Amino acid sequence: MRCPALPFVHWEIKIYRECQMTRPAQLRDWEAQARRDAGPEKLPVIAHRWLRSDWWLRVLPTSGRAPYWQTLEEFLADVTGSGRLE
């Protein structure tokens, strides 16, 4: 998925019936795919949603920091300074 407002982000979108955030093998597969597809130029971000939930994002920093989870709203606030894309 491409987002013109955030061209430096590679989005890996995952929608499942149940939450996959606590499944290490699944996360490893997603992270490998996201890092490979993002290449060296983009920030790999996994967007995960399951039934009756909000979007959660797994941000995979390329600077050696550990991956972390945050809500979509938190991520947008971090990257835009306002939490909104205009």
C-alpha cells in the first residue's frame, strides 16, 4: 500500500479474524516481509487489525531500536506532529 502523505513509509497491511500481536512466529514472518519490501529507503510499518478492533501498528525502526507497537493515532501524531494528515 502507498500513502502519498507519508512517502517514507512502507505499509505492510495485515487483517485477521483474531489478534496476531502475541504470535512470535507470525510477527517474525511479517517483519521479514516488511523489511525486505521496504528496502533501505523506507521505514517498514506493519498495520494490523482484527475483528472489532482499532488499527495497531508495529513500527520496525531501521536505526537499531527494537520494534514496538502503537495505535494508528499515536503513529500519525509522531510522524506529522498533529495526529492528522492534511
